[in-house]
Amino acid sequence: MLASFALALQFLTRLPLNINIKISDQRIAQSVLFYPLVGLIIGILLVLLNQLCLSEQPTGLSAAIILSVWVLLTGGLHLDGLADCSDAWAGGLGDKQRTLAIMKDPAAGPIAVIILILVLLLKWAAIQALLQHTALLALLSAPFIARLSILILMLSTPYVRENGLGSAMQQNLSKPLARLIVCLSLVLFVWLSNVYSLIAVLSVIALIRYLALQRIHGVTGDVYGASVEIVETVVLISWVLSNG
């Protein structure tokens, strides 16, 4: 289990662990169970960054630094998925195969750039507002519940690429343990935030699932990444609105 946790940490972050881990389909699938915990660690690091280094700085600058560290911690992994999905949904013209082909294209089109700018702008504005109200629990809960969304989608939605990494994860995932982790994590999220944020999160995950099923009849790794970014943004905004 410790190796699976380290694998999740190495995959989802750019923390310099440099741990040699023997890879197997079972271990990769088991690592997904630790995704919410990795999100919680990211949130803790962001809160510590603010408390130790930025608490006396202007909120606009602090928000920009926190967001930059947030992106660097993840290596832009999920932003890449959001960019690919943005281009694919705009250029796929409702065709499954065309949509999947665009997702695999490493080039980013203008739609991807626009969506990334908008998402980062929304996050920066929300973080700034949260810092003004010292609502730091939002920084803790957003990356946590966003990575739980991967587990929720993995449990509820077929993976469309037969040879993709997500396919091995889904096939070897311990479903009962994953469901238990989802339930416990949702309870923890409500305790960290509020019911309104939970409703917003579950609604956006349901919408992402619906759109993915409509367009490509399932999900891909890029859809998982897009879900993380969208859910993080929704959590931050819902915190601002519910505490405003």
C-alpha cells in the first residue's frame, strides 16, 4: 500500500521523491485509491505556503503565487487534460473518433488557450477573495475533492481507450474499497466546507459524465484531468459565493 501511495504522489505531483517502484496493473489501480489523499497533501502545502510566507503580502500577489505553486506542484498535468478536451469538444463536431483523435494531438488550439486563461483567471480571483476572508479551508478542500472526482468517474463511467492507462486502472480497481473511500471522502468534504459546495461538486461531476457519454461514450485520461480543473474551480467559486 505504501508503494501505491508513493506511485500516486509521483504521478500526480512533481515532488522530488525519486523512489523506484515496481509497476504493475494492480499497483497502478491501487494507487488511484490514494488520489484524494494526494489532493489533501497539495492543499496542506498551499495553506502552509500562505501561512508561512504570504500572510503579510497583498492578497492579489499572494493569490498569484499560490496559484503558480499549485500549477507547478502538479506539473500542469490536469491543465493539459482540460486543454485537450477543450480543443476536442470544439473541433470534434460531435464525432466520437474525431474527438478522440484531437485529444491525442499534442498541439493546443486557440479554444484550449482561451479556456485555460479563463480557468486560471477564475481561480486567481477566487483565491484572492478567499484570502481576504481567511477562508483557507477552501485551499485544502478543492484539490482534495477534485482528485476524488477521478475515482467517482472511474467507478461510474466506462473508459473508452482499450490500451490506455485508465483502462488498466479501471479493470483492476477494488470497487468496494473505492466506494468506501468515496463515501468517507464526501463526508470529510462536507465537514471541511459545506453542503452547498458538495451539491455544486456532484452536479458538475454529473454534467462532465453526461457530456463525456454523449460525445465519446465514456471517459479518457484527458476527461479525468479536465474534471480535476473544473471541480477545483467550482469549489473555490462556491466557497466565495457561500461566504460572501
